Amino acid sequence: MTLTGTRPTGPAWRTRAAFWWFALTALAVAVVAPLPYALAPLTELGRNGMEVAANYAARPTALQVAFALHVGFGGLALLLSPVQFAARLRDRAPAVHRTVGRVVLGSIAVAGTAGLVLAPHSLAGGVGTAGFGLLAALWLGCAAAALRAIRRRDVAAHRRWVVRTFALTYAAVTLRLWLAVLVTGQVALAGVPDQVAFQRAYLLVPFLAWVPNLLVAERYLAVSTRFPTAPRGTLFP
């Protein structure tokens, strides 16, 4: 990211703080979330109380492979996506920016396709099928639109689609934040057992995980269009 002066203005400071929030939370989830699945089989994780793992432990091998691909490549897309918003990297190392972009889009292609396969088997039932299925379809669609735009050399359109794509990629983080809030709230305020609280919360997150993200992204894009002279180095180019 580039600086506009020796001392950042209020908005610039908030933008920088937002960038690091997105980058660090994405890093945390991209590393921590897939780790249990890499260290133990689904059956063992299911016995230890991980309900998502238990949901796929007895599924056919093809679904378990799709789950592994979704977790692994989704984590890679989440890990690398914030790098694409660093203006300094784009300016000084455009080849790196393009290479990372290709890896991100390829990872989304794999993880999004796997997500479509997994959606009908969601732990959240019909709500999960609709919410996660729509998320996967939009994720693939926005990534494809970003790729088409840059191939046409329409950089402005490419950046808009990248913003939307990241909003959907970041659903991996917001899903876990919503689960933490909803489960903790039920347990602490109403004394609901942990397992019941999780099951109730998981019925909400298939849409909560990504719809607010996309609305925020669209709001950002609308403001950016109205005020196109924002300083360089902003979180979303």
C-alpha cells in the first residue's frame, strides 16, 4: 500500500486499519480452518464434536474429495486474495500481481465447483443448499467476470468484479464470526446447550456469511464511483 503523506489522514488511517483487519483475519482462517482436516480423518474429527466433519464422514468418497478440495483451495484463495489489493505490489511487481491473481482465480474455480457439489448435502439442510449453493454460483460468476474484464483490458471493470469476488471469498471468515456470536449469545444469554446453539446458528449462516459482505462491497463501489479521486493505496482499488 502506498502512503499519501508522512502522516496519514483520518480516512487513510481507517483504510489501512481495514486492510490489515481483512488481511490478518483472512490469514488466520486460511491457516487455522483447514488444519484439523489435514491432521485427522473426518471420522475422528466428527467423534470429537466437529459437526461439519461428522456430516461428511459417512458420505461417498467423491463427496469427501469435494470437501477436501473446497477446504484446501478455498483456504488458498482466502490467503492470497488480500495481496491483490496492495497498490505498491501492483505497481512494483505487476508480474507477481498477475501470477497471484491466476492462482486465486484457479483456486476459486476448484473450490467454487466443489462448493456446488457439496451444497445439496449441507448440514443446514435446504437452507444450506440454497445459501451455500448460491454463494458458490456467485463466487464462480464474479471470478469469471473479473477474468473476462481483464482479458478485455477493462481494468476498471476488473477491479469492481475483484471487489465482489473478495466479498464472497471473505464469507469463510464472516461465517465463523457469525457462528461465534450466535452460539456464544445463545449459550451465555439463554443457557442453550452448545450443540443445540450451533445447530440453530448454522441454519442462519448460509446467507449471513455472504449477503452482508456483498451489500458492503456494492456500497463501497457506489461510493467509489461517486468520489473517483480517492487517494491511491486504498483497500479496494
